[in-house]
Amino acid sequence: MDRNCLSAEAYDEKGKAPTTHLITLLDQVAYRFPDHDAIISHHQTDTLNATRPLHWSFAQLQQMSIQLAARLSSKGAQWALLFCASARLGCQFVPLDPRVLDRDDHDILSLLNQLEPAAMFVSTEAISNRIDQIKFCQKHRSLVQCVVADEETTMSAGWTTLTKIMSEPLNGTPILPGPGKLDDIALILFTSGTTALPKGCPHTSISIGAQALGLMDHLDVGPGANLCQHLPNFHVFNVTLTLAFWLAGATVSFPSPSFNTQSSVQLIRSYPGVSVPCVPAMVHALSNCVSPEHSSRLSFQMFLGGAPVTLDVVKRSRDLGATRVMVGYGMTEGIAILNTSIDTTSLDLINRDISVGKIFSGGRVRICALGSRTPIHKEEIGEVHLSGLPIATGDQGYMDGDGYLYLLGRYKDLIIRGGENISPLKIERCLGEVSEITEACVIGIPDATAGEVPVTVIRKDPSTQAPKQKTIQIMILNKLGASFAPARVLDLLEDLRKDTYPTTTSGKIQKAMLREWVIDHLNQVAVENPVSFNDLTSELTKFWSAITGLAVGDIDPDVSIRTFADSIMQIQFCHLIGQKLQLVIRQSDLIKFNTIQQQAKLLKERMQLHAKDSRCYDSAHGHPIQLDMERAKLVASSKLDPLGFRWDDIQEVIPISDYLYLAMHPSADWMRLQVIDGGTVEDVKCVATYKLNDPEYDYIDTNGPLFRATTLSVNNPSVVGLVMHLHHLMFDAHILSRWFEDLRDLLNHKEELLNFHPYRDYITDYHSHRTGAISQKAVDFHVDRIRGVSSATDALWPPQIAPHWLKGDNQGWVHSDNTPGCSSERPLLDRDKSCGTKGISRAVLVPKILELQYKFAITPPIIAKCAHVLLNVRMTGAKEAIFGVIKSGRTWPSADESQPDNKEMEILEVDGPTITHILNRTRITPEETVIQLLARITKDQDDVVSHIYAPINEICRKLDDSDKKSFIDIVHRQSFNWIMGGYKEHASDPIKRIEAIARPNLGLSWLPALLEGNMLRLTVLYDDAQLRASEVHNIITEFLCAVAWLSDPANMDKNVA
């Protein structure tokens, strides 16, 4: 299959750049339609007919702009007139948001000095007075300062009015410059600047003209059309639509100086079929202004854009009388380049997000992983990039199989709850379906347990009874999952005492300011209640509420916690118990005691048994490992001597299983081995390929160092490349994500960095655990599962066609008898197109996967594992599925059950790997139903978690030679590893991950993960000497089809066969 068919990238080849200057295009319209209305201003009176609003034809607009341009030209230098006049003079037209003047003088001065204006036009005398307070350098040029006012008013010195300018006589025939170059800057638009100084975005005659012409064709605008232009004149949405209508010879009507709902509704009533552009907040305002019985009298077309559009906004537009609703997308830097039309039929069919359409007007759009510029696959969520450069928008979205783009909100607005990205827009879309809620906005606030939690601020319909917080939380939980359920639901008026949300002039809600309002409110009402040991059930319910976001009253203490909490939440709960109650509960305890009532009873018993246990952190590891120091020195010297180091350079000796870890003093000599200056490379792409597959460099083994970093200078002063080599003996996926977070926080000069617990403490306890009762019990458990596996050869998959299991280049490998291997024995099947180390990823939408958790306590990892079981049986034809599983140790290792976990440590903060390899064996019974199989796999998973720390060498010692050999082969042949969380990149991060290459000695690695939007993604890494990419694509398809089928609650009672 063509990769371009799968990549989330689209390009419109039909759009062509204009070959004529913008002012020439507008003049051509005036010649074709001289008597057609170009402008109707309903808040102004026509000078020739006082009974009607001001009308200007295209000929008049052309003539007036020529006259204004001539008068401004003679001096050395209303919106439509100013724009046309600027274009005629070859000047740059810069419409500014009046809110800019609310900033301090230094910011305004900086902005004006950058622009170096030749003429300034303001709408009121008050604005002119504010500008007079700011002294900026005019560089000895004359400056036209004009107030655009309908009535004569007293002007301060240096200011005039537009009426006076236009009444001044001209000396002779004005000579104006001809149209400038097509690539001259004609327009500068500024971003909203709600969090920083506004950023100028220049546009040429080509860029603005191409978008306007493309929009004109795409919307099929003709001379008889009419646009109700009530958007701010400094907004890109306004500029593009106005030009599109003018270039079509259509009329642009202005209902009022600024947005006024009554004026807009009156204009809509006056012109049936008028086109009405709105941001979502304006739709809410119009909806509140028009009663249902009067909306049927309206008939218009609605253009939606400027902010994420929800289904509720589309429905409100329909209810207002919109016969056609169009949704568009663009940005100040790149103009509108996507658009779609939602008719009545498609509105009825919408069951997920609202699309902003397909690309047009010669534009390009792609979806990339955050921080990358390489397109990901369709249906996968990433950052939207626009146009050819491309511009990273900071918007989160995805592209469907037909090339339609869907937006999920701004990355900066994402809420990170317990490591999971929560899209506020998804919650807002759900709330938009509640008729009693007029408007809803979701923001994230800090939380000591989860990091951030979502809080919803609603504006309710005053004529109805607003739903209770419990009702809202349950609805969100059922549709999106427990982590999306808002921790609080606040009423804008009743709780925050505000009539309206804080917004920009263009109508976008300022979430940063709303967040401040919410935090201030919560601080005022917060009361720190002491923990009550007399009612542990209530206290534990509060803890689960804080972690999951569910209201206390919505949590049934007699129902399994699995119906509302995932494994990460369970780990957080265990740690919270240690922090708040100074008691210990393990994740394995939560399997046996899976209701809150049972957990309260367990903790009460432990509280009585260990009431006086004051074991401190330092004494928790008070059993130092006994080493044969002479032998340790001998072994260490064999590794250190070739590197030029001695025993005195060792900081700590840490025995791990049958390995001896040497932690070195961070001396300058040792750091030179670990951190290398790699010189200069051309660009970021060269960072990813730096010495790739170089046998002397691109390799790391157990001799150490186990970590090596190479810094690279890039021909860009703001970029530094970093290539890291890491051995799995010192990291797993979870700790690597924490390292990335730590590096990001260091570069951001964050005061509070992540907390890391020394790995030696974990290993010390694990070493004691290996010979304890718990360990022996776990070993026996796994030996019983493995015994006899050597006779199940029919269940082994994939087939081995080359010796050994490897990924990447074939250097240094040996046969099972320790004889050296050579690369010719393992030819790569796809040759130079091999991609096993980078892997292949695809995803499937599973909209009801979380419903299985709430109804049946079946979690997404179980569904993925079950799909893997079914796929293996399908591929082999055997009656059971046998494969390796990589599990992370999520509990603290203890020598026996009488020793509680170290309550001062959270296992997720250990600075090192906690993973272990186990073998999975699942038999398939044809008459078994889906829910029975899922429940059985869940029970098997619980048993494995309860026996997670089983030293693999101890297991092998209890197996006979044939089973031992088969066991080792299976865990290397195929491994399943559910990915939880991971490092979350953001557009503002100082680090960007370019590429990851994995080279573990595993034949086929399955890495499924549940992404936002209920997308289940599978990444497969594989041995290029055993499998081709085409084969991997096919098995991924089989897997995702199985996942989709298993995730549908309607299939639960169906037969597995």
C-alpha cells in the first residue's frame, strides 16, 4: 500500500497563486460591477438619502479610495476605504486590536517603533488621547493622525478627521504609484497576544489574494451574495471573507461598529440568504437573543471558525435558521485553507468530532507527532501543520481516511492528569449536548495527587434547572472515561460571580484568566479537614475521588475499583495511602481487596498491627548485601583496566541478579566517556542519522558505559542536537519518560524538579527478595505455567528462518553454542528498506472500549492482550497462544509478606528499570464467550501481578533443559508490552524527540497503547532477518480488527470461535 495513502497529509493541487496585484483585482471588479453595492453600513446614514443606511457601490469605493490615497500621498503618506487606499499607495495596512492600548507604555512603544507608521487612524477621540500619552520615534517623517468619526468633534493638536481629509482640495490630477510587486507586504495582522506581546504576521498580495480567491471559488460566492460582516476588522477571518466577497462582486454589509446581537439579527432578517461569519461565542450570543418562535423567520448561511466548533454550536446555528453551516480553519499566519459544509443529512450522521474540512486553495496540511515534522498515520492524533514550510500551529487534531481534518483543541490547554493527556474540547463537546447548559468551558487546575484535574465552568439556561454535578460527571465518565470526569463543576454566575467568560475582542475565551478565577474561588472555599481514622471507608472514597475525578457520592464502596480506576491510578492510590495515612497497601492487595470497603477493613487491621512501626526511610534498606570483595575487585578490574580506571574510581557496587553494577564517581575523566562533543552537523535531519550503524560508535554493551550522550552543534544557533545511547540494564520506558521530563524542566529552569529515588534502594530490597518466601512462591507459580512448553512447538510464532533473534545491524552476535555469527547468515529481507528498529505503527478507533471497563471491569490492556492471544492462535492453528510478556514491577519487592512496602517511596519514582520477563500461555476454548475469555485473561493477569517478582534465573534452575531452552527462546521470539502513558511533548517544550531506534534481542515486539480519543495504537518492532514489512502490516491489520471486535460491548456474549 502506498504510504501516502496512510500518512496524515493532504495537498490541494488545484489552487494557483494570483498573477495580478490585489488592488488590480479589486479594480477589475469595479469595472465589471460598478453599480453593485460593495458596502452597506447599517449604523451610518447615506448622505444622499437620509432614510436609508450608507451605501457605496464598487465604483464609489474605488473612487473614494483613490481620493483618500491621493490626499494621504500629498501629506507624505472607515476600514474598507483605508484598506483599499493603503493597497493603492503600496503601503502596509495594519489593523490593530484596540486592546493593545491596555498594555503598558513600553509594550505599545515597542510595537509602534517596529511598525514605523506613516498614518494612524483611530475610531475614537479617547484612543487618540491614549496614543498622545506615548512618545515614539517618527524618524523625522510627517505622520498623519486621523480620527474616523461620523460627527465633528474637538481634536487635540496634531489630529484631524477623515471628513476633513476628504474635503481638502487636490492640486491637479493625483499621480499615484502603480501596483507594487506581488511579493511586497500588503497587510500585517497581529495575533491576539493574550499571553505575550502580539506577534506580527505579514501577508503579501499573493498570500492574501490567493486565499481570498480560493475561498471565493470554494464557497461559490457570486455578485448577488451578501456578507454580514460583524467580526472584528483586525481578525484574519474578517479580512479573508471580506476580500472573497468583494472579488466576487458581492456586497459586504456592516450591521454595527462592533458586534451587537440585535443589529446583526436585524440585518439577517433584512437579507434572506445572507452569509454570516461567527466564532462559537457569537453563536451563543445570537442564540440567546432570538426566541425559538422567531428563529424560523431567519434564513441565512453560517460560516463558523476562529475557535473549536462543537456539535452544540452547529445545532444552535441550525436552530437559528441557518440553511447551510460551513466550518473553516486557518490561522493568522496562514489564513483559512480548510472548509467543509454540514448539511442536514450529515448533521444527523455526526457521532464524533466536527470536521473543519478538507484542504483547498493550494494549501497543505499534515499531522505530525509533537516536535516532529514527519507526518504520522491517518486517524492518529498529533499537531496540525499548515502550508508548505510548514507552520506548527500548536493545535491538536487528526485526519480521517478521507482527508478531513478534526481539531481537538490547543496543546497549551491540554490537562495532564496522572500522566494522561485530557482534551478540554472533548469534555466541552459532551457538555454541549446538555440542553440545560448554555455554554461550558473546561480548564485544568493544579492537584497534589494527579498533577492537574479538569474543572468545568458552565453557564446555564436560566429558564431550566441545571443538571447536578453528579449527573454531569457520570455522563462524561460514560462517554470519555474516568480521567475526563471534571473534579468540579462551577456555575459562572453563582460560584464565580461573573456574568460572562473572559474573552478576547474576537470572542475567544481567555482560559488563562478563567483558570485564575477558578483557583481564587477554590482557595476561598477550601477547608483542610483532618483525616478521620474512625471512618476509613469515607476517607478512602475521598482519596479515590481525588485521583479519578469522580464525585464522592458517585463512588460505590462496594463495587470493584476496576470499574473506575486504571493501573496508574491504583499505584497513585497506594502512594497516597502512605502519604496521608502512614499505612501501607500494595497494588497486589488491590487485586484481592478490590472494593473500598474491603480496603478499609484491611487498612484498619494493619493500623492495629503496625501502629508503632516507625521504620524510617534510611533503615528500610538496613540489610546490606554481603559481597566477596576480593572477587568483586577482580571482576571490576577486568572491566575498568581497559578504560583506564581503578577500584578507587567506583562510587558504589550494586549486585543485580547475576550482574555486578559499578556506579562510578562523576569525575571529569568518566564524564568524558559519557558525554561526547560530536562536532557540527548541517541540520536536525543529520542529527537523526549521525554515525547511524557505525560499528565503532552506534553500539553499546554491558561493558559500559551503559549511557552515552553525544552533543552536536547544528547550523542554527538556537538548536543543539543530542544523541543518547542507553542500555536496557539501566532504563525502561517509564524511567526514560521521567528522564525526558527532568531534562525539559532543567532547561526551563524549573525550581521544583522531579523526585527520583536511588535505584540502589530498590535493588537492595530486590536482592533480599530473591531468596525470600514471596520470591520462592512466585518462582513456583511460573515454573508450573512453563513446565511442558517444549512439547508445544505448534504454538510457536513467528517461525524462525535465520539464526538468533536480533534487531538492527548484526555485529557481535553469537550462536547458542557461543561460536561467532556473521552477517551473511542473517540477510535482511527488505534490504536497504528495512525498518524493524524504527517499527511500524497503526491505530484504530475503539469508541466503546471504556464502556467495557465500567460495565464489566475489563480494561484496555486486557482487550489488547486478548487480541494478541487470538492472533497467535489464528497464525499457528494451535489450541493455545504462547508468547513472552514484559511487565513492569509496580510494587515494592519484599522478602516476605510480613514486611510491608516502603511507604516513603513511590515505585514510579525509582531511578532505574523494574521490568521483568514472563511467559504467557492461554488456551482457547471454542465454545467460550468473549466476556468469559476476557474475564479469564483478567484473572490470569491478576495472578501474574501477584507473582511479579520471580527471578528468571531461579525459574530456569527449576526447569529441565528442554523446557528451559524453549522458555528462553519464546521470551526472545515474541514479546507483548502494554505501554502506559509516556513522555508528553508540547509545542513550547525546549526539547523535541526526533527519533527512537530500539535494538533489543527480541524477534517481534508488540507495543500497544491507548491514545486520546479512544484510539488504540499498535507499534511493532521486529527482526528484519525474520519478517518483511509487508508481513508486519498484515498482522497489525489482523490485530487491530480483533481489538475493534473485542471492544464492542455488543459482542460480549458471542462465541469466541
